[in-house]
Amino acid sequence: MAMVQVSGLRKSFGALEVVKGVSIDIRDGEFLILVGPSGCGKSTLLRMIAGLEDISGGRIEIAGRVVNALSPKERNIAMVFQNYALYPQMTVAQNMGFSLEISGMKKAEIEKKVADASEILGLNPLLQRKPSQLSGGQRQRVAMGRAIVRDPDVFLFDEPLSNLDAKLRVQMRAEIKALHQRLGSTIVYVTHDQVEAMTMADRIVVLRAGRVEQIGTPLELYDHPENMFVAGFLGSPSMNFLRGTIEGGSLLLSGGERLVLPSVPRNAGGELVVGIRPQGFAIGTQNGAKATVKVVEPTGADTHVLADIGGTEITCVVNDRVDFAAGQEIRLSISAAQVHFFDPVSEERID
């Protein structure tokens, strides 16, 4: 286990700067997830920590050592890739122990480390199989086992679940989180999937265009997003944003509809943006602001209703089985106490 400190890290490809002065302190034993849309620089940042990508500026420290000029081997890290990177001609046991073998470790010690890792990951019945005989989830566990046997200071995961189907991703999320709890290891994990980030991380770093937008625990980011980007990125379905003017405790929308608000910031005035989670609406046919149903999506556990209110499309999530039709007029009110307010120009949070 080790702390990782990233200070003012920059990366440019020619004239294009893709990582722009990122600073993050990763705690000893922490599960930290880098999340953001494609092209935000999260994988490049991970590869710089690993030593697979040269840095253009800044500093990286692992376990108190500045590692800017060190090779990946010298940094005592282990990386798990999304494509598993297993040797097809080797068995599971050989794949897991290969890096130890080339480092000159004795055979008995390699076998002990492989046995310990396979016990942790439930790979004992598979040790003599080759990768072609394994499922996607089993291959990913082998890749994780290959990292564990090295006893690294830091584990780095680069979108390890992106090649798996939805059901297997849920299973592997739980396995990786359980592994972290068992090993107490420092993990830096990259994903574009905000559900993975919310369910697995101790803290999340939200990146956009090479910069850090916000760092915090999953619930801190969900409940108190610092700007509209973070608010819209975390949460599924994503937050609804309604532009309007505050008048007498209500949001006056274009078209004249009024949406009564449970609270209003003291300094709020003029035009602003109100953020409401899809679960924060109550749908009726009598009271509230008028809206028009566009699409109804039953999911089994709940129902998603896509509607138009004042020219803005929103998503409402209700627990009931509703029987609305496209084009039907409904009434919307806010059922949740927590409403988020943002400046329409800077997109920063207003408290």
C-alpha cells in the first residue's frame, strides 16, 4: 500500500494539451476512481502514473518517491487492462506467475504467491486452463491475479469491465470491491461508467477536458455537485435542468408555466438554472405545472416518463406502473426537498 501524489500534472501531444495541471492526493489504501466522458484525459493520466506515458510537466510521487523518471517496473505498480493482455499459450497459473519468473524469483515462492492469489479470486479449479477456455469474467480475474502476485504498492485499473456484458459487470464490480476490502490496497481505477464510480469508489475524481471538476465521495458529488457538469454526469438517469426566473417561490418557465420550489437560495434573483433529479418529480393530472408526455419506458422496478415542460425535455422516474400515452397532458410538481441551483452563465452552483 502507498500514497500517490499527483501535482500539477500536464501532458501534451504536440500543440494539443490533454491533461492540464491535474493535482490529486490519493490516500494510502484508498479506492479512487477517475471518471469522465471519452477524451477527458483519464486514461492518459493513469498511464502517466504507471510510467507508460511521458509527462510534459508536474510531479508524481508513489510511496514518498518522485517517480517521474522511473520506468514502470521501478515504480512497483501493477496495471490491469480492459483487454486482459493474457498470454494465450500459457495456463492460468503460468500467466499469473510469469512476471515473477522473469524477475528471477524461486519456483517455490512463485507457486506460493500464485496459490494465495488464486485462493482469493476463486481460480483454483482453473489453474491448468488456457485463456481460450475461460469466460470474460474468469479472464479478468486472472488479470487481477497476475497483478496481486506482484504485491505492488498501487493497483491501476484501466476500464477493466468495459468488455463484459451488463450482468457480469455487476458481478465483477462486487468482486473488485471485495478484493479491495480484503487487501486494503491503494487502487486507482478509470471508467467512463458513472454507475461503476458511484458503487465502487471511496472517492471520485470527475474530469472534463483534461481538468479536475470536482473530487469527493460518491454521495458528496451526488448531493452537492459544484457545477452543472458534475450534476449532470453523476446519477442515472441524469439530472434535469430547467431554465427560468424565480418569482414568489416558484420557477417561471418559458411559456408561462410555474413550478413551485421547496426552497430558494436567499441571493437568487433573475434567471437561473434549477437542477432536479428524475426521482424528484411527482406526476399527477390535477395540480402542478403542465407538461406533455413524449415517451413512457417501463423498466419493471419503476417507470421512466419523458416529458416536455415549457419547451424543455425532462425525465421523471416513478415507482408506480403508469398508463400514460404519448401526447397526454400531465401535471408535475417537485416531491423531493433537495433542488440544485446553478448560474446560467458560469454553470457554478448557487447556495
